[in-house]
Amino acid sequence: MLHKNRIAVDQALARISDTEGQGSRTFTRVYADAARLAADTADAMGGLGLEQPPLSGMLVSVKDLFDIKGEVTLAGSRALMDSTPADQDAEVVRRLRCAGAAIIGKTNMTEFAFSGLGLNPHYGTPLNSWDRAGARIPGGSSSGAAISITDGMAQAAIGTDTGGSCRIPAALNGIVGMKPSAQSVPMAGAFPLSYSYDSIGPMAADVEMCARVYAVLCNGPYLLERIDPCSITLDIVGNYVLDGMDATVGRAYESALQRLSRAGVAVRELTLPVLDELPSLFTNGGLVAAEAYQRHRELLEAREAEYDPRVSSRIRRGAAISSADYIDLKQLRHRLMEEWFSQTRGGQMVLMPTVPVVAPKISDLNDDEAYQKANLLMLRNPTIANALNGCSVSIPCHDFGEAPVGLMLMGANGNDWRLLSIAQALEEILKACRSPH
């Protein structure tokens, strides 16, 4: 089909503009003309038989904390509305454009990326793709990114991940989300939350699509490899990550482990004492709150009334962290990173549930105590990879028709392509259970 990319763009734009759909809560900006132009270019090149760039015509959404030249970067907030427009695109946006992607719009998010739930009182909250009638959380902070994929408004999405913000919404909506090694994708032009923990990653319906996008984001070769499941050995984390797990996640997780074992994957349970020390990294909000407060303190003084109070209160916790406390936290993090590497036998890949519960209903989180409890539970497992400077990916592991559940694979820093290759092998084993046939 000579115009397949243009047709895909027009279909996506129709879904975005559908008043019965989630488009208005999923996107904060839509780039219809630019997306059509990119699609037409890809179609023309294909029609002429010309070699095309790696993401030619691919529909990609970008989280609303990446700079787009000439626009104010809102980062899910109203407090930045009067800020100076960006004078150039964020580096990852530039790389996407050079790779031929059709950037269809900017996606909604938790304000300043500071929550794993995905709620936004300023621009609305896109509803989870599962049990939409029940109005469940999309997961955050890259909430709109996930829904842009599940609802056919994009083929891939770019999010950020400071404590699970790509992997949490991926797990809760039944797609794939990746947190790469932080240094592999430049943060230039992305509104920061935590300089120590921030990373940029792709989200898509499957691992192969994530890998294609990641190759562009990291400006490197595409190194996804086919791996025999019988050659894979994985450690199952037996402490910390299973606390508070609900029955639905428990069933899906155990079933996934059994399927992997039957397919030849060697799995062995491992206790990691380092994880029981991890909460000490998060005292008073830890490094994330300290670094967020440093970035926000002047804006908070001037415009705190325009913040989501659930976000501003978390940021203000960083004011209680002294410079000496901050240095202590940095040193503690370094020690725990070394212990993780040692206890995982030199960075062996480990498995765990991405999040221990299914997506709660938004109505159940109106109380601040319930909100904070749910937020901490969502962030607990994914944050391990950020705190310990690893790479991680979440893939779906639930049965067809069941609530989405994510299986999270985590590896040592720099092992991104090995991580993705193993994830694809696991995905192929598990995807049969999600087929309606």
C-alpha cells in the first residue's frame, strides 16, 4: 500500500479527536500537519524504492517534558505556562526526527513526573485501557504515553523513568516499557526531576518495537539478538519485591514463572539482603526529593498555588535534606550499588513483578493517605533499577482478558541489549497465553 503511513496517521488523528475516546486527556498538544508530512515523506521514499531511515513513518508520541522548538515545555503543570519557549528540540526529539519518525503529539503526565499513579488535576487523567468503565489509574508518570499506544494513537512513545515512570504504566496497561542505563540516552532538553535517577526510555506494544526506538534514542546500532530460552538463567527475587502482592498479580506471576521453566529457562530463587536496606535511601524523599527541591525552590516560592499539592508536598520534603545528608545518601547509594552487583553474582539478570498490584480505581485514591500508600507501592519495585543504576524492562505476563500484569527484568548498567534480547525471548514464551485463540 503506497500510502500506508499517511493512512496510519489519519487513523491515529481520528482516534485522538474522537470525543468519546481518551485523546483529549492523553495529548496536551497534537502535531497533525507535521505528522502527516513525515508520513507522506516516508510513503514517497518507499514508493521510489529509496533507502529509508530506521523509524521512517513510525507514529511516535513524546512526553510533555521534552522541549519542542518554539513551544513552552509544560511538564504536566500550569506553573510553567509563562516560561520562555524552547529555542531548540530536545536531543531525543531531534534524533527521532532524523530517524524519520512521525511525531504525532505531546502526551499528558503526572505533574513534573513526580508520582507513579498518573493522575493530573490540571489536564485530566487518561483512563487505564483495562476496565475503563471502572475508571482505573493509567500509571505514571508517563500516563499519556501508555494510553497513546493502547488506544492506537501512536505506535511507540517516549517517556522518562525516574522510579518506574515508563515501566509502571506499561505494566498496568499490558504493553512493554523500558528504563535504559541512564547514561545511554542524553537528557538534554528534558525537564529534570532527579539528576541522579532520571532516564529516558521507549514504550511500545512489543519488545522489538522498543528495541528499534531505543537504538535511535541511544544513537547506536540495533543489537537485538535471538536467544535460545534454554541458554537463559534468571534469578527470581524472593524478598522485598513480593510484599503486599495481590492475588491477581500473584497468580499471573507464578503462572509466568512456570511457563518460562517449561520452555527451558532456568530460574532460581535468590534472596538479596541489599533490598532490605533500600528504604534507607528514601528518607525524607531521598535524592529525588533533594534534587527536585533544588530545581523547584524558586518556582515553588513564586507559584506554589498552581502546583498539584500532592506533588508540591513531595518536592518540599527535599528542603529537610542538608548538604551533609545529601552526601551521605550519595555514598550509601554507591555502597548499595556495589552490594547489588555482588549479590546478583556480577550483575546476573533478575526477575520480579513490575508492580505488586493491579491498577486501582481513581475513586479509591481521593483520600491522601490512600494516595500515598498506593504511590509508594507502585514505585517500590521499579525504583530498584533507578536507585541501583541498572537497566530494566517490563513485559506483559497476564492471560488474555485478565487484568494487565507486568513481569520486570533487571540487569546491570550497560547491559541494555542483552536485557532486551532476553526480554524478547521471554515475551515470545508468554504471549501465547494472551492470545484469544
